[in-house]
Amino acid sequence: MKIVVDAMGGDFAPQNVIAGVVEAIKEFDVTIVLVGIEPRIQEELKKHSYPADRIEIVHAPEVVEMHEPATTVIRQKKNSSITIGVNLLKEKKCDAFISAGNTGACVAAATFILGLIKGVDRPGIGCILPSLLEPTFIIDMGANTAAKPEHLLQYAKMAKAYAQTVLGRPQPKIALLNIGEEESKGTGLEKEAHKLLEENEAAFIGNMEANEIYTGKADCIVCDGYVGNITLKVSEGLVESIGKLVKREIKKNPIAILGALLLKSSMKDARKSVDYSEYGGAPLLGVDGLVLISHGRSSPKAIKNAIRAAKREIDHNLLSKLKSEMAA
Amino acid sequence: MKIVVDAMGGDFAPQNVIAGVVEAIKEFDVTIVLVGIEPRIQEELKKHSYPADRIEIVHAPEVVEMHEPATTVIRQKKNSSITIGVNLLKEKKCDAFISAGNTGACVAAATFILGLIKGVDRPGIGCILPSLLEPTFIIDMGANTAAKPEHLLQYAKMAKAYAQTVLGRPQPKIALLNIGEEESKGTGLEKEAHKLLEENEAAFIGNMEANEIYTGKADCIVCDGYVGNITLKVSEGLVESIGKLVKREIKKNPIAILGALLLKSSMKDARKSVDYSEYGGAPLLGVDGLVLISHGRSSPKAIKNAIRAAKREIDHNLLSKLKSEMAA
């Protein structure tokens, strides 16, 4: 099994990427192809000890910056780590591609180079969110910020295949994110999508309000990419702010500091369930290949977990499952 | 000062509403007009002791259910507590109207009966959110789920007036919620709104990603009502789920239980800053009268705080400030 990792992707590349890759090959039975500026990769690799036969390097002279417009990247940076990495996947020289780099560029490159699965009009970024019960799979997190009702139906079908295959849920429940439970709620998009889902997807359980996302009531949630992106980032920001707020309050009071020390291990477990880096890369579903997008701020642990997530997708034959679901 | 309160509004009406009203009149110098089914109000009032001259009752034979479509309410329930209450405001028999009932019906009744302020095309629901610095005012939370760019500019102007008047911020900073900081980000709505705001509002500081909402970086945030509603509900659900998760982890470990006890007072302070009921009612801005909408699940404390918020709006002449801002 061979996974290509974009060595230049993310706010802390190549350091965090390479540290994560080294952790991963020690833990999982995978070979990693690092794509990026070779001298920088070599230099970074020197800081680690690892089984040398499990890492390959493919040189890519160009780097896509985090905020470059995706269209420019596709047209002008044909030798970037993203483009060359996705091409390795296209040529079947590897089984999956992971990048913590420019999300828009990854989506564009994957769509353009790999093409779409038959039955899919727009790819979507999925994400595994923690919940009070089992983790919930939500799609789209921002690949498609002008979704049409039929895209949401396609996301529902792909989410179902993902949940069945990778998450091991034989009968996943799928909900549509909306501002009210009644089918009359939402904008034109949600009203039409509700109708389409009800008519075409037996696993559809109806609308779900945003305050229920983290309850675990649904296995899969579908939404437009703009709304999904906001949902994810609000959650991320809120968890961070609550953490800071709690620390600030605790520091004011010595008894509270003692209390916090006694709580430490329990809090570690609780934090683990809401830590995005535990879930690693977000799958880009709908393109004809396994592509995972990691958070720009990915820690080495997040990169390692993205590799674990990619391995799981390969192990479970996700791509062929997605294809047969969309052909049905 | 006279404030009309919808006695029948909310999931726990009239109990919570009346309990909150009784708390409020003991604390603030206001007279409350309770509008709703008189015998039920009388019966509920019997459970409390309070200065009788500070509560008046206006009978309204009809009740709007929480999920009735707003248009039906306006056409068919002309004697509901919402309609009669808003009419009291229209006839200048009181200074503000508060309801924890059907939000859509409140928005529709207020718009239809009171009319809009000159310069406003669609009303918006504002909300005060806690942050690591000062509370942030965000608008729209769901009155207008198909906002146009010019609506977002109007929301920005009204938010500025609110922040200056009620929150005491002479020079508020206004941000546009978006999925990226660059002006090229977002859907057509955000791109055009960004341009309009930049050209017409000196207090505009640019786009803000959703993970920064709770940092306090902006005093006011504007967004489409669909996105605002999702933002608010994700936050609410996440805080609730984290609370449950933390409790569950603590219960597993006796040392952690002790730690939690020592932390109790600090956590109470932290929780207070993220508790919606501390902020009470959400102002409906743009209609020609002071209308506040409370959460359907409002506790007595939330109702009391909504009355405090209404009093503050009256004290600061919010309505005339909004009118002069929109006329400028």
C-alpha cells in the first residue's frame, strides 16, 4: 500500500508533515511517497530516524501557497506538489493522496486530473465529527458553496457508502441540515433537497437542526458547502474559546487550580473526543481516486491520523463501494 | 415605562414567562402588560407575590403554536397574543414588545403591523454572543434567510447603531461572516456585500471566518439569516454536548469528581459567559418599534433578562438612533 503525501502542504510544512509521516510508518504498514521540493524534504528527514525503505521522494519544484486562487494553480503551477501528487494517483502509482495545503487547489486539481465518479456532478468534502454517541459524518465542508438539490442527494448516497464501508454502520441514518425540522423549512435548496431525499433515499430521516449535530442522532448529515464550512469553523472556534475561558477562570482561584489538576486525566479523554486531529484527513468524495484533505494547521498527530484514515479507505475498498453506490 | 410581554409564548408558557416577569418587576423599574388568555394568566399569577400595580393584563383569546406557518398566523389569528401585543406597541400604549413564541410569526406580525423603518428593506434578528473580550453583536439570526447584499449593508448600519447605543461602543468594528478572509471568498452574496460594505461603511473591517466569532475581534458581525441561525444553533448544541461529555468523563473517576467540586465556582463563572439566558431577548431590528424575541426554551431568568434588555433599549432611545442612522 502506497500513499502520496504533499510534503509542502499546510501552515507548518514540511516539518509537521514529515514528523507525522515518520510517526505513521512506525505505526502502520504503509509506504509513503513524499512529494515536494526534494532538498527541503531531505533536510527535514535528517532530523528523524525511520525505516528508509518505507519513504520515497518525488520532486515537485513548485509550491502552492495557502491562499492562491485554485484556478490560477491549475493553469500556472503544473509542477506543484499538489498537481504532481494527484497525477501519481491518476497513474495508479499509489492508492491515495493526502494534502494539508490549499483546499481549493486540491479540490480543483483532483476534479480536473482524476475526473468525477459516474453519477456525481460535484465533489464534496466529508468530515468526521465527534458526538455524544458515535462519530457523525458530515458533507460538504466547503468544496461546493453553491450546492444544488441533486448535489445534496449525491452527497447523501456517498455519505451512506462511506459510513457503511469505513465507519462500519450497516444501516446509517442520514439527515439534512436545516433551520427547522418541518419539511417546509429552509431556503429553496433545502426544500427541494428534502423532497429529493425523501423520494430517493430510504436511509433519509428528515431535517435536522444545527443544535443536534453533536448529539449523534444521525450517522450522516448533508449540507451545502458554505453552511458546512461555517458549521465546522464555528465549532472549532467555540471549542478553542471555551478552553481559553475555562483556563482564565481557573487561574483566578488557587482551589480551582487544584481541582483542575485532579481533573486532568478526565479532561484529556473529553478533549480527545472533540479534537479534530484525532480524525485526521477529510475525504474528498466524488473524484475518481482517494483524496484526503487535512487541516492547514495540522499537527504531526493530525497527519499521522490522516494516513490512518487513508489506509482505512484503501483497506475497505471505499472507491469501488462509492462507484457501485452511485451506479445503483 | 411599559413593556408588553407575550404570556403565551415559548415552550414553557405561561409558567416561565410569568415567573420571569415577577422577578423582573422586583428588580427593575418597569410596568409589564401581560397579553394572553386572561384566566390562565390570573391562575399563574396566583402562585407569586408581587406589587400588583406593576402588572396589567390584556386578554388575547388565541394562541400561536410554535410551528404554525407565519402567514397563516397573520391571516387567521388576528386575536392572538402576538398580534394584540404588537398592536399595543403600534398604538403607543407601551414602549416594547417581548415574545418567546413563534419567531416567524413575531417577525411577520411586527413587520406587517409596525411597518419598517425608512431605509430598511428587511428586518433582522440580532443576538449578543459572549466572546473572550467584550460580547459581540451578530445579525441576522434567521428573520431573513434569503438576504441580498443591500440587506447586509442595512444590518451593518443597524448593528453599529445598536452597539453604539446599547452596548456603549462609540466606534464599533463591523465584520462580514464569510468562509475566507480574502474579498474574493464566499458566494455571490458575500462578494457583493463585501464591496457594498467597503464603499459605504467606514466601520467595516472586512471578512471574518466563523472560527473567530468568539474571539471578540469584531464588535458586530453581519450575515445571512440562514447562516446566522445555523451558527447560533451549532454553538448552542456544541456547548450542551461538551457539558454532557465532560460530566460523563468526570463520573468515571472519583478523583475527577473531587476535582470538579473544587472547580465548581470557577466553572459557574465560565458557564455564565456562555449562557444565552444571561443575554435575554434578541432584538428584531428594522421594524418601527422595539421588539425582542426570546428563545422558545426561555427560563424565567432568560425572560427577566429580556425585560432588562428591552429596558436598556428604551433607556437609550434605540429606535430613534436606528432611524437617524438609516436616514443618514
